[in-house]
Amino acid sequence: MICTTNVTTTKSSAHRALRATTVATFITAAIAVAGCGSVNTTYTRTTPADSAVAAQTRVNDLFQQIFLTAKEVRMNRTKGGPMEVQIDVENNGFAYKTFSYRFDWVDTAGNVIPSQLSVWKVTNVPSGGSTVIRAIAPSDDASDFRLQLRQSES
Amino acid sequence: MRIRSVIVLLPIALLAPVACERARYVDTGSPEGVITVGNVDMQDILKASSGMLESLAETGVLKTAKNKPAQLVMGEIVNDTSSRFDVGEMTYRMREQLVNSGQAAVVTTFGNTPEDKQAQEVLRREKFLKGETSEPLPDPDFSLTGKITQVKRSAGDTKQVTYTFRLTLTNLRSGLEVWTKTVDMTKLGNKNAVGF
């Protein structure tokens, strides 16, 4: 009985030690991973901007969707006339992310406006950080856009 | 002997398909393309021309021209990098967008070294035949000049190159710079790669 109790106690201690070790390892690993190039961000705006618009996302890469999030989409007309779009992209993962993106602009009829402005561009965002990707429409006729986003495999 | 041959040849046979990559088409400027550290790639040229066009559209500087659409002279754009490429890869893409969308008209018959000497001769002949005052020669609003530079640095085997594309638009009536734009591209690594 005593022996069993002892064994139980030993087991419990071992469990507790194991759990403590696991938690410590996890925290250390999380700090180590998150500490590599991660950033802390401070911002004052807490509500969506006046120019924020609703956007729809079709997800084909779940991991990309989990780690890279489009937080807000804003559209404004520029001084020169064409529309400008700005998208806040946040990296919620533990690693530095490199991704490429491309904007295609469409007119009011929904047709894509072919232009030399629609090219793939590459940008980076550190862990916990955010970046703003922006594009200017090729002409005043453009009223909407489509954004394609591809994450680097490296 | 046969077993030994199999042991030697098997890893080679398994690695062979990995090592070779068949030629295929990719979209021009696609992120799947080859990226080099020491050269300006097609992706860089497309990004530069796109950035320049976006800035021109955003500021609306071409809309301030006397002529509608604005008349543009292509000045000298110097490639001051160690990477050998035709600057026209960038400028012709910009011209395509500006001219075909009706934002600007490029004057190819201007100056002592016109882009289209034949057209300039025809124009001068027509002007001469019709008299001095009729059919004025093109009266451009702006000239576009620029420079592409590089800054190279290295740490151990790792190289870093920043290519800077800068363009300037000068109002030919006032002689003042009315628009300027810089597009940077920094690449870091020690060997070329396929895909970004």
C-alpha cells in the first residue's frame, strides 16, 4: 500500500516534472521562434477607416490564410483621378513571411483592364508585423480590383 | 558484381529526375522565374515600370499639360549598373500603357537625334511645302529622363544588391522638374534561384 502510494506519488511527481518540462520547453521554443525577427506593433486606430470596404476571399491555401491575414481593405480616389487600394496584411505566424501579390483592375462591367501595372510584386512581413500593399488603378474607369496572393515556399 | 552495380546506380537513377528540370513556359515577370543576385531580372524591370506608371497616374501630372493628351519626349535613361540590359524594356512598357490608354503621346520626331528620323524628315518637308506658319512641329510638354544605379555590399558569401530606378519628368515650358519617382529593389543571397 505504502509502496503503491509511493509509486503513485513518484508517478505524480514524474508527471508534474514532465508537464513542467513540456511547458518550459514549449515556452522556450515559442520565445525562440517568435523572438527571431518578430516585431511588436502599436497603432492608434481601433475602428475601421471611413474608406474601408468589404472584401471577399477565396481560400485555396489554408496555411497562408491562417498566417497571412488581410485585415482591412481601403479604397480611395487619388489626386490624379484613378482609384487607389490599400490592404493591411498581418503576419500572425512565427516566421518571417515572403509573399508575392498582384492586383488586376476591373471596370464597372466587371471586365479586367489589361495594363502594364498588373505585375507580380514581392514583399516581406516579419512575424507579428504587418505591411500595407497598395496599388493604383491604370485608368479612371477602373472601379474594382482582384488581388492574388502567393506565399513563398522557402 | 551485379549487386554492386545496382547499389552504385540506384541512387543516381533516383536523383536524376530531381536534378533536371524540363523547359516550360511561365508568365513574364512571374514569381516562378529565375532570380539572380547580381543582375536586374525581368521581374525587377516590370516592378519598376509598374511603380513608375502608378506614380504618374496617382499624381495626375500628365493631366496638367497644355496638350491633351500630354506630349512626351523620351530623354536619356542611363543604365549605370553592372547588369547589362536594355532600358527600353522598361520605357517601352511605360509608353505602351501611357500612349494606348490615351494619357500621353510620345513625340518620336523631336530634337537632333529623333527616334523616327524618317517621320521627322517627312514632317519638315510638309512644313516647308505648306509655308512656315502652317502645321507647327510637335510642341512637347514634358521630357522623361532617368538613371538606374546599384549599391553592392557583401558579408562573407552573402551578397546584397540594391537596384534603384529613378525617373524625372521635366516641364519643357518652365524647365522645372514636375515629377520624380524612385523604385528600389534589394536582393540578398549567395546564389541564383528559381522562384521568389
